[in-house]
Amino acid sequence: MENKPTQSTFEHLHTYFLANISHEFRTPLSALSASLEILLAEFDYLSPSDQRSLLKSMQLSTTSLQTLVNNLLESTSIEAGHFVIRRRSVQLNVVLAEAVHIVQPLLDRRSQYLVLTQPFKLPNLEADPIRLTQVFINLLSNASKYSPQEQKIDVGIDVIGDQLLIAVADRGQGIPESERDDIFGYFTRLAREDTDQYGAGLGLSVVKNIVEGHGGQISIDDRPGGGSIFWITMPLTEVRK
């Protein structure tokens, strides 16, 4: 017989959710408020370099908040049964470029860079561009957070037969096999000793639902030399429906 969640389980998840979401909102909001306060009070006395530094901090905080809000909205939509994939013809490179633009402040802060490998020409997809952008944002953000500073993040895109293959590889500590089955669940976070950027534990569950909504699958593998590779496969025959 399947075990059903008890009321205490729901209460525990509710408390856990509120505690972590509060922290995730408070951190970027505090940084944003502090940078804005300094900028307004000391603008005439700050050098252009100091002004740019404060503006970059504000941009990073805004990016963190935007990503968190988008993941919350997607999670709420999924749980409420209102999650809908709105397909139209999109260029995958345009989607990726938009995602990179959004996460660039995080990459800059950690002095990381992306290396993209792909065929000369990719087919257009009948897909939801907003949600595919969210997939890349979440995967790239995770790769940045769990990778050392000044390291590259590899992104590979390929077409193999009727399958679109996407890989995002980091250079972090990797994910133990014992944790991989649960990593795509709600509120699952990988706490590592060398980083305090754990997140709210919603990003990968959102990625999984979006990928599967497009008829695809996502999996994790060890990256040779250390780190993790997130693999996404999408059947082009289904995507083009």
C-alpha cells in the first residue's frame, strides 16, 4: 500500500518552505537595499569604478530575485495543475543567449565563463521559449554556484537522429549517486562546504517538469575530471508537433 503524506509531513514542508524562501528573499533584497542606499547617499563622491561595482551588485541581486520569483510561479502553476506548454517556432540559440544574458552577473561575480559546443546549424523548435529559457537559467545558475571560481562551464548542443541533446557540465564536487534520485524533487538542495549559495531547492524540479512537458528527459552523470553533467534529451518528432 502506498504511504500517504501525513498532516505533520505537510506542516513540516510548509515550515521548511517558508523558512528557506524567507532567507532567499532576504539576502538579495538586503544587498540591493544596501547598494542603493550607498549609491544615493554617496553618488557625488564615488568614482566611476565604485559606481559600476554597486550597480553590478544591484543587477546580481535583481537577477537572483527574478529567478526565485519565476521558479516560485512555475512551481505553483505545476502544483495547481495549470502548467501549460505554449509552443511556437523558436531558435534554440536565441533562447540560450537570453538565459546567458540573465545569469551573466552571477558568472561575472565568480569570474566564470561559458564554452559552447554545437553544430553549425540547429533546427528551429516548436517549443515554449519562455520555459526553455528558464531551463537554461536554472541549469547555468546551478553550474555557477557549485563550480569553483574562475572555471569554465561547458554547454553542448547536438542533434542525434531525431533527438535534440543538451548538456550542461560544471566543475564542482559532483552529485553522489545516492542523492541523484531525489535531486529533482521540491526543496532538495545540495549543501556543500565551499559555498553558501544553496538556493530554495525549486530550480531542478522546475527544469524536470518543463523538459518532460516538452516530451523530453533529464538525467545526471559524472563529468570526467570532476563535476556533474546534466543531460537533456528531447525527441524532435514530438517537439515539432
